[in-house]
Amino acid sequence: MTQRASGPAAGATYVFAVTRTLDPAVVADLGGMSAGEPVRTLPLGSLVGVVQSVPAHDFTDEAWQQRLSDPHDLERCARAHNEVVSASAAYGPVIPLPLATLYLSDTRARQALESEADRFHAVLRRIAHHAEWGVKVYSSPAPPPAGADRPVPSADRGRPAPGAGLAYLERKRGLQQRREQCLEQSLRIAEEVDAELGKLATAARRLRTHGRRPSDAQGSQVLNATYLVAEQRAQEFAELTRALRGRTEARIELSGPWVPYSFISEV
């Protein structure tokens, strides 16, 4: 949807979200993406866009590539975008648009967004009275076998005792087997968690797991999933997550509720 404006003095219309109706006062005092310009609503026939006028030169391809290479600037933009989306969502279902959705003018924005009206209405019906919840499951680090770190015995000061090398390799092999067994068990737990939580969710998505960091002593991530959950089932969903944590003794993290970013492109 993004269209880039050109010219040093050109303005553009940044779109945060689309919803059915919204009191402009809800977002008028938010900073958004451009200081000095109010966040406002843009009529789209039977829908409303949540928009802001921004300097086009701040969102050229070159400017945006620079922003992508600056984690702090990118995080600031993402937080500003989400602040407007979240404030709008507090008053009804909203469809958050991707970061840096930009049009050359209000007229261009209205034309493009109104052409998607049928899909937007379908998405809004789907996510009404729902929120997104994230669940992450981590594997348990394998305890080393007894004596795994024991030094290799030596017959004298410079030579290992007979069979010491083989014993060392056996201990290392045992450690590797324990790690593989723990990982397999953790993957089974992840499948169990996903299946149980999926029964309470309207929809679910598996996301890419994050690699293990060298400083992470808590095991690898074996499940990174997100669930679309009806408001009336939110407490049940959280209670089930806690029950699964106790039953499996796995490290399970629950986050949310969030605006359902992950479930707006499936209609």
C-alpha cells in the first residue's frame, strides 16, 4: 500500500489503522510519527482511517533504510505506531496497518483504503471482541551426567591412565544423549501446549522460534506461538497456561493481551 512522496516540501499521509468509527479526540493528543501534526481520523465511507500528516522526506526509501539500520530509531517509530493503534483499539476493533504505510495525500489514501473496504469489514468482524496472546515454551537444560566434568585421571604426571580417553568420550557421549532426550521431551511438551491452547483459541499461528543466546541458561525456545482469543475466554486461556506450566514443569511464558496484529491478513 505504501506510496512514496517526493520533493523537499511535500507532505504525505501516514496511516496507522482502519476501524469502523472513532472519536477523533481519542487520538488527537498523541504524538504519532510527526511532532506538531495531530493524529486524526479520515472518513473512508463506512470506515474510518487513523492518520497523520507527515513530512514526506522523513519516509523516503533512503530515509527508511537508514531508520532500519538504527535500532533505537526503529524502536521509537514502532512504539509510536503501536501507541496510536492501541489507543484506537481501546474503543473497538481496529485493523493495524504495517509500519510506514504512506500515501501521497489524503485523497490517495482514501482511494486505496476504500478499495479494500470489503476485506476490512470481514477482518473487523473476525477480530471483534478478541485479543492476541503470545506463548513461548523453552526446553529444559540437560543436567550433565555424574562425573561429566571430572578431569581425566593420569597414571603419572604427564600421561593419562589406561582407558581414560575412552571414559572421557563415553561421558561426553552420555551428555550429548541427555541433551537430545531433553530436547525431544521439550518438543513433545511444546506440541501438547500448542494443542491444548489451540482448543480455546479462535485461531493460532506458529512463529519462528528465536535462537538460543550464549548467555541464556534457561534452554532453547521450542515454541513461539500466538493465539486469537475471545474476550470471554481470556481468563480461561491464562488459567490453562498456568496449569500447563505446572503439569509439564516447563518454562512457559504468556504475554498479552495485544491488538491482533498477527490475524489481520488471513481474510
